[in-house]
Amino acid sequence: MPEAFTKSFADRLNSLCRISVKRSAERERVLPGHAYVAPGHSHLLLKRSGANYMTELSQAEPVNRHRPSVDVLFRSAATMRAKMRSA
């Protein structure tokens, strides 16, 4: 997704949805009732910081020809869940 598109896409969704929607920034705290759209130039990942989930942006290589890639996001979410279960 082009970087300029993701901002307008998030703004449009925000105007239509009951939850807050925004384009994600680096190291942003993930809040209930909010949705985060990856910027067009980066993968979006979830990380833990103490008791909070935080966003992380990565400019790693495209996955399946895409950056951002939902595969990267879902893989990071699955890793967080697995870590919580093993703790």
C-alpha cells in the first residue's frame, strides 16, 4: 500500500467506525477499542513492554511481495501469545 494511501485510508475508516482507527507510529501503545493501520513503508509488529503491547515498525524485506504484510503482523501476534502461554 502506498504510504500516502494508508493515512487517508485510516482517516476514512476512523470517520466510519465506532472504534478509533489511525495509521500506526513507532512504539505506540496498543489500546483497547483502537485499530492500527500499518504505514505503507513498513511492516507492523506487536511487541511487549512491561504489561503493555506496543507497535514496532520494520522496513525488513517484503513478505510475499508485500510491505506491509499481514503475515508479519499475525506472526508477531502469535509469538506474543505463545510467550504469554509459556510464562
